[in-house]
Amino acid sequence: MCSLMANHGPIVAGKYLITTMYNMEALAESAKLMMLLDGKNTNPLSELDWQELLSRFG
């Protein structure tokens, strides 16, 4: 779970502290990618690609 509040940073939750830290890192990396890719042409994964990733890595 993640929330953004005006004039604050993100609020990230997890069942355990380590889970929360991993969630924060994932959020930060996602935000970084969004900034780097802004306006760039991207090729989203197809549904078949998604299913293959899910079957391999769960």
C-alpha cells in the first residue's frame, strides 16, 4: 500500500519493516523509471508476455 499526501513524501506500508523497506525501494525505482521514460516511446508487454513472466516467477 502506498499513499501520497500534499507537502509530504510517500507513505509506504508493509507487514514487517523489511517488507516496507522493499516496497519503498520498488516505489522509488518505479518513480525513477517514470521520470526517465517521460515522453519516450515504449513497448508495453503483451498479455502473453505477462503470463509467461507470471508462470516463471509467480
